[in-house]
Amino acid sequence: MKRILSGMQPTSQLHLGNYLGALKNWVNFQEDKEAERLYCVVDLHAITQPYEPETLAKATREIAAAYMAAGIDPKKSTIFVQSHVPQHSQLMWLLSTMAQMGKLERMTQFKDKAGKNAERAGLGLFAYPVLMAADILIYKATHVPVGEDQKQHLELARDLASTFNTRYGVDLFPQPEPVIAGPAPRVMSLRDGSKKMSKSDESDMSRINLIDDADTIAKKIKKAKTDPEALPDNLKALDGRPEALNLITLYAALADQSKESVLTQFAGKQFSEFKPAFIDLAVTRLSPITARMNELLSDPAQIDASLREGGEKARDIAAPVLQETMKIMGFMP
Ligand code: TYM
């Protein structure tokens, strides 16, 4: 059976990269009768970098609301909070005994986040990918829909699954498949086409957040970096024009069109003509999500109830897997 699992950190508001790189693709799995779906809000990951305890619970609820507003139906998918299922952290410890420091040191996300001060980075930040592997393996998940930046973390999860199976001579954990198939698996910053759109970018103008209102979206798109050339009629001609390619990719993803057909529509046009159309499209596609999110957030008790129910379902799957893992490892029953 297919079991899909993915998650997002409640570090701040979701942006267009999270939506088009991952979340929109999650919605595509919704009607897959062969699959079971689990989507968590990974609050334990969110504390690996400086954060405000006063806002963690609120941010967690907001991410859950964003999942639902984007179209994840809690009746069809299990939506839950990572810290509500203690088996994630328990399995993480077991897996950490098999995770090689050398491999963790090579993780580009760790290098980016730790920056020049790697010596001072917390153990949690270093071990982040092991917890992520536990998130996946505790459900024996087979498919993990994520953006391109998570590919290396997924490789580690696959590696840990096979290391465990080989070390203990069992076939316990399946190899989780990365599904990097969102309409825009690598969304770039609006200010710099060589940088990923990211929550941690200092400039809010670099990203479109799912809660941005129409005026803010318009302002950000108007200010988005472009080049002086007109738009070409083919994709190849966008080589070396990263900002233009990013905007075309975003337009295509939001319009559910191919990049080629967007270029056919705008061939020969300047950005001064393209941008107003892009603003209209972005506002039309994002405002219903924002509105639904705000509606959901007006009744936090309902979200919490839904997350509690999701947590119960998740624990029902996770508990026997942890038990089986510990039995294989020889722990006293
Ligand atoms: P997070 O919260 O940083 O990102 C959530 C998802 O959004 C995708 N994403 C992007 N996709 C395209 N372009 C971008 N600029 C962009 N920025 C972010 C990410 O690839 C991700 O899919 N480590 C995970 C969270 C996690 C997880 C898991 C995921 C923890 N445990 C288990 C899957 C399975 C992360 O980076 O979240």
C-alpha cells in the first residue's frame, strides 16, 4: 500500500515556494484511493533555530489551517502535530545511533543554516535530518512529496532505512520515495533569481506569503527583479535569465499551464505587460486560500480538535512500528 507523508515547519508564514513546491502537490494525492495520507506540522523541527515560545502554538495552528485552506481535507488525510506523537522523537534516538556524523556534516541545509558558526550550532540543528527520517519511517511511509531542497534529506532517510534493515537483518522499513513533482519544485526569490524563496530571507519583498493581501501581492510583484529584455517565445531562450524564468514558472504553476504555453501567450511582451496579468492571476488564485485560512483561524478550537483527532490516528500507526523496531533491536519488552 502507498503511504504518503510530508510536513512543514511552523517557523513563520507559508510562502509561494511552500505552496507550489509541495502543498499544491499534496492536494493532487487527495483522491488517490490506493493511498493513505499523513501531513504533519513539524514543530519539533521548528525549535532547532531561535524561536519565540509565545508564538509556537499559534504558528502550528496557522500551518494546519494553511493545509486545510489549500485543500487538504482532514476527513481524507490525517493532519497532525509532530510533537503530539512522541514516537517520532523516540525513533529518532534509535536511528541516531546509525546516522554517520560525516553524512550529517555534508547536509547543505545544515551548512546554510549553521553559517560560519557551525561550532556553535545546536545538536538539534545538526540532527534535524535524523528526526526527519524518523518522521517518515515511523509510518513506514512510501512516498514523500517535497520541494527540491529536501532531496538530500530524503536520501539520508533512505540510507537510514536500509542501514537499519541490513544491520538487523530485517525488512522493516521500506525505501521512501521522494516525490518532487510540485508545479514549481524550486521557487526562487523575487529579488534574486539565484536564491531560493525562503522564510529566512531578511527581505519580505523576496517572497509572497499565503496570507499577503491583494495590495501586498501587487506591490511585491511590481518590485520583483526582472531584466530589460522582452519575453521570448521559447523556454530555451530563458537560459541565463533566472528572474524571468522564475516569474514564468510561477505564472504557469498558478495557472495550471505549461511554461511553454505561458510563453506563447506573452511572446514579445515586456514585463510591464506581463506583471499586471501575473498580479491578477496570483490574487485570484491565492485570495480564496487566504480567506479560507482566516475563516478557519477564527475558530481555533475547531482546528485544535481536528489536530487532536489526527494525532490519535497517527499514534495508532506509529506506536506498533516503534514497538516492532525496539523488539528487533533487542530491548526488554
Ligand atoms: P519547510 O517548512 O522548510 O518546507 C516545507 C516544504 O516546502 C518546500 N519548499 C520549497 N519548494 C519549492 N521552492 C522553494 N523555494 C521552497 N521552499 C520550501 C520544501 O521542500 C518542503 O517540502 N525539512 C522539511 C520539513 C519536514 C519534512 C519531514 C518533510 C520535516 N519532516 C518529513 C517531509 C517529510 C522542510 O524543509 O520544511
